Amino acid sequence: MEKWWKNAVVYQIYPASFQDSNGDGIGDLNGIISRLDYIKKLGVDIIWLNPIYKSPNVDNGYDVSDYQDIQPIFGDLKIFNNLLKQAHQHKIKVVMDLVVNHSSNQQKWFVESRKSKNNPYHDYYIWKDGDPKKLPNNWGSYFSGPAWTYDKEIQQYYMHLFAKEQPELNWKNPQMRKDVYRLMRWWFDKGIDGFRMDSISLLDKPDNYPDAPNPANATYADAQPIVADGKRLGNYLKEMNKEVLSKYNVVSIGEMIGSNVKDALEYTGRNNHELDMIFQFEHVTLTPNKDKRLGKWNDIPVNLVDLKNSLSKWQNGLNKQGWNSLYWNNHDQPRAVSRFGNDSPEYRELSAKMLATTLHMLKGTPYIYQGEELGMTNNHFKTMADYRDLETLNAYDELVNKEKIVSKEKMMSYFANMSRDNARTPMQWNNSKNAGFTTGTPWIEVNENKAQINAAAQINDPNSVFSYYQKLIQLRHKSSLIVYGDYLELDPNDDKVFAFKRTYKKQELLVIINFTAEELTRDYNQKNADSLVIGNYSDDEITLIRPYEAKVYLFN
Ligand code: TEU
Ligand code: CA
């Protein structure tokens, strides 16, 4: 029996920006409930909610202060139970975010932890003796500055790979792990259907915390290469599987920054009893800045050959042994159509459908990030006052103001391209003042293009991006070829067209995708196909491949 999540499609909801129900400008659980019909109409099987736990909100909920309660601004446990019930009535499963690489500094374990070195919770976090003027090592935080903060009360440093309000949990402590497993069971006993596990590749820190290599001589080094995929990680995951996951019929999805195919084969390998699938980061980190001190900040488009190379590596690498999560974007990444397609009015719809075709014809479980199904774009914010995300705000402060290694103008261009806020602007439901997201003042500005891009205009239009996603989802649900077929890339060095085959028993699918605005000709014997399964133009010119054209043929 194949697993239920293999032919499923996931819809990711960023609750703060999805639907506000009470006019405070922030999306909430009642808002999600009111949109279940929309989600059902799209046809997905699972919703994944970004964190909705109680949180001081330093990092939009990724700093959890109570793992067993709901953020009051989103609702409460009663409303959550109602959401779960109604989602299940709609035959939609619910996956929650699990943030246990770190907690909030206001979480009770951490509050106890810093009281004294003898406190039973002290060892739940990573503390280190040291001189207040000399950091324990050279590691930097993902959100700028060092990965260590000195606590004067207890006279020790604690580690945080993210904000200083997000102390790292100490996975070496068995009692801490037991507490995590306990709260996971608590949610599964409530009936949730899975967890997306935040930053899970970072759980196991190397012994003695050595300095990380720092070739660019940055003020703080990138710790990821020596932290991700630590040697004990597999054991922790096996233990979690034994203690929790194996006892329920649920899906487990690891967010695994830094992991390579070999690591992923271990985590998702059949009979390895770790996780079901992982989010890898390779295809969304293909364009690091040449100046390593600038990390992810860049404004160069990705090269198609590199992109194909990376996707193919993962398709081939996990075939029949592991399982891929397929995604173009999420709440941390720029909008797909702006990054990999073309968000100009002329090509936005075509290229959004083109990207959708590519992703949904690959092998793995596809994820749709809210608004992607409408072809929503980056917001292209023009002033710093528009940004809300601490990663963006801190990066500006550190790289432009303090270190002065990049100009203001250049950084604004990097942000317009890469800031996480590009994905966090409110869902565009209709063309009213705040796009139908809120009757109040939205916590982050609605994209100006709401008149051109909104759900109301698309749900009943058979040619819309939304309707196209609907078709792709329906196709997957009906086709073992799409779900289980083997993958074969054609012409890996073609820098304009992505072409691949999927084969299953005697059937073959031929996928031809034009990633450019040019008219091209390619002959993959499509004239002899039995049928055109789907395409983003209304007719077919066979060997002529028009701008951003995507077409899928079946050979029976
Ligand atoms: O992201 C973890 C992660 O790997 C980060 O590097 C992330 O990609 C970040 O955006 C770097 O640019 C997860 C969450 O998805 C993210 O929203 C959180 O801020 C982060 O963990 C901390 O919990
Ligand atoms: Ca609200």
C-alpha cells in the first residue's frame, strides 16, 4: 500500500496574511475557516499552517512561548478544534508547523533555564561559560549579528542561530527530547495530520562548537556548513519516529537547510523510520552573492541550466528510495512568478502556468504557497518603512548602516528580489480596498496589483491561473504516471527549454517547457503523441514552442 501523502497536494497558509475575520488587520483562524470552500475548490488535500502557537512574535510565530496554546491574535484552542473539524469535513488534512530547534526566550523552559545552573531546565538550552567580551566562537546568526548572547544574570552565553529571542534547544538532553515528543503526541491526539518540522537539519550541533570556516572574512561566519546534518541527527529522528510518528497515521516533513541528496536519502529513505519527505534548499539558493559577506542577498536571475541540473539531481537521487517535496516558494522565499518566471503584465499569467506545469509534473509532493495559485507577485516595496521582516530589517542595519559594504540602492534592489516580505503581503481575494483581506488596516501593505490579480476574478474563469492549478491537481489525483513515474531529463544543457519524460509501465509523459519570452522550435517527437494532456496556450503548434509555453503529451 502506497502512503496517502504520495498523491496529495499541499496548500501552505501563512495565517497572518491569509484572511482577517475581525478587522484587526491580521489574518486569523476564523478567517481560514471562512476560506475552506475556496481551498476545497482548488482541490488540494492538505493544508500546512505556519506557526499559530502563542508567541511574542519576534519572528512571526517562529518563536514559540507556549507549544500547547494558540496565539490569541489568531484565536484559541476552541476555534482551532473547530478549524480542524471543519477541515476534516471538507476532506482536507491539517499539518502544523513544529518549531523545536529553538523556542522563544519567553517559553517556560527558557525562563527556568536562566534562573540557575542547577535548575533542571538549564540544560534544555545550549549555555557556555565565557568572557562577556569574547564570543565563544565565530558563528553568525541567520538574522545578522553573532549566534551567541551573554546573559548577565547567569553569566553564561546561550546559543541562537536565529534571533536572540530564539534560543537553541539542546537536543543532547534526553529529558528535553521527551518533552518535545510529549507535546507532539498531544497535538496528534487532537487529530492533526502531520508536522512540518522547522529548521530540523540544525538540531545536532558539533561537539565543542568549533569555529566555522570563514573564507570571506565576514564579521561572523556562516555556521550552517558545520551545523546542518550533524552526526546524531539521524538518531534523534529515529527516536522521534519510534516515540511519536510511528504511532499515528501522519505525514512528517523536515525543513532541511543545507542537506544534500545523500542526507535526504537517509531522512526519507524507505524503511529508515525517520521522516516522510524533506524541503531541500538547493534550487532556491543557486544565486548567492559573489561577495560572501552578503549571503543570500542578490538580484541576479537564476540560470536555467543550473536550475535544471539541481532539480534533476534531486529527482534522480531520491527516485524509488526517498521522496521529494516540490516547491517554488514559501513564506521565506520570493514569489515564484517573480523569481523563476516573468511578472510583467504581458507574461505573468503564462509564466505562472508554465512554472506550475513544471512543478506539478515532477515526482514528489507539490506544495502551493497561498496566492501562488493566482500568480501573485513580489511586492517590489520601495522604502524600508514598508518592510516588516526582522531578517530584512537587521540585514539593512548591519550591511548598509554598520558595515557599509553595500549601498542603500543596491540593498533595496536585493530586498525587492529576495526579502521574505515579498511572500507575506496579504492574500488578494478581490479588488476592494484591502483586497478583501481585512476591513481594518493590514499589518503589511497589500500589493498594488490587486486589481489585476485576485481570486474573485479568477475562480470562475476557465482560463485563469487558478483554473489551471485546479486542472493540474486533478490530473495528479487521477494519474499513477504523474505520481510514481520515473524521471528522465532531456538535453540538460539547453538553456532555454526544460524538457523531461516521466515513464510508468508502458506509459510515457513528455513535458516541454519554455523558460524564455522567445519563440523556439524543439522536436521531441511530440507530433506522434497520443494526446496533449495540458498546456498553457489554447492551441498547439507542435514543434513551435511559444514564449513561456508549457505542454505535456501522453504516449500510451
Ligand atoms: O527557516 C529556517 C531557515 O532555514 C532559514 O534559513 C530561512 O530560510 C531564512 O528565511 C533565511 O533566509 C525557518 C522558517 O521557515 C523561517 O520563517 C524562520 O524564520 C526560521 O526557521 C526560524 O524559525
Ligand atoms: Ca484578525
